[in-house]
Amino acid sequence: MSLTTQLATMLAMIGMGGWLGAALDTYNRFLQRQDRAHWIVFINDILFWIVQGLIIFYVLLLVNQGELRFYIFLAILCGYAAYQSLFRTIYLKVLEWLIWFATRLYQFFIQLCRYLLIRPVQFFFQMLLVFILFIWKALLSLLRLFLRMLYQCTKLLVAPFRWTGLIIWKIAPPSWKRISTKIFAYLTGIIRQVKNMKDRIRTWISKWQK
């Protein structure tokens, strides 16, 4: 391996050491270990180090075809130490700012979608509901008016028969009145019996349902 390749390998591994420190801080920031179960933390740690190992090996493969030397591990350690001492504080501030910015941007897009998409749809359905209720109330009002007019017309049509019946009742013999009264009383008793039977059946059905 030539001197140029060795120098490139050293610089690349120092950079990967810094990358490893930044990745570890980012991983710990998003993992929130204290809020996770131990087995989830364990699995995530294994996957994290596998991915980091693959990334470092891929960079090493690009630089010197994957040849391992002892100084490579020293270079990674030096890069990690340089990150911890020089760049960690700045990186964590930048990371927090990026998280804050991403959160605010996400909230902005949520509000934008709400005002541009959800609110117009809600307004449309509210107006549709108001229109349907208006039509329903208008139809009910028309139906009530029609029934009232029908009732008045029926009263006018039935009035001559009613007057005729009253006149006939007044001039009818007393024996006919007594017979008619008995017939009406008998029919009234039958109607009451039917009503009482209906109430009993309804009560029995309600008890059976309980």
C-alpha cells in the first residue's frame, strides 16, 4: 500500500471517527433510553453498531480496498476524540436547532394542510348539512300547512253531514235515542277492551324483553 493510500486511509478513518461520534450522539438523542424498554434498547444498539461497522468498512473499501491495519483503529479513535473535545458541543447545538426547525416546519405544513384541505372540506359539509336541514324544515312546514288545509277542508265537507245528523238526532223518537245510546256505549266498551288488551300485551312484551 503506497504512502498516498495510507495518508488517505488515515484521513478517512479520522473522519469516520468524527462521524461515529456524531452518529452516536444523534442516535442517543432520538432513542431516549430512559423511556424505552431494555430489550428495545439492546436490539437498537446491535443494529446501530452493525450499520456503523458496515459504513466504516465501505469507506475503507473505497480508500484502500478494505485492507486493515493497526493504525486504522488508532485513526478512528483519534477522530472520535477530536469530535468529543472540539465539535461535540457545536454539533449538539446544531442538532437541537435542526430538530426544532424540523418540528416547526412539520407543524407549519400540518396547519397549512388543515387550513387548505381539511377546513374547506369541513365547511363544505357544514353548509351541505345546513342546506339539508333547511330543506327538511321547509318540507315539514309545507306538510303541516297541507295537513292543516286538508283538515279544514275535511271539516267543511263533513259539516253538512254533521248538521244533518244533529237535526235527525233532535227529531228522532226517544226510543231510537236510547237504542243509539246503548249501541254507542257498547261500541265504546269494545274499544276500551281492545285498548286494555293492547296495553297488557305491550306490558307482557316489555317484561319478556327484560
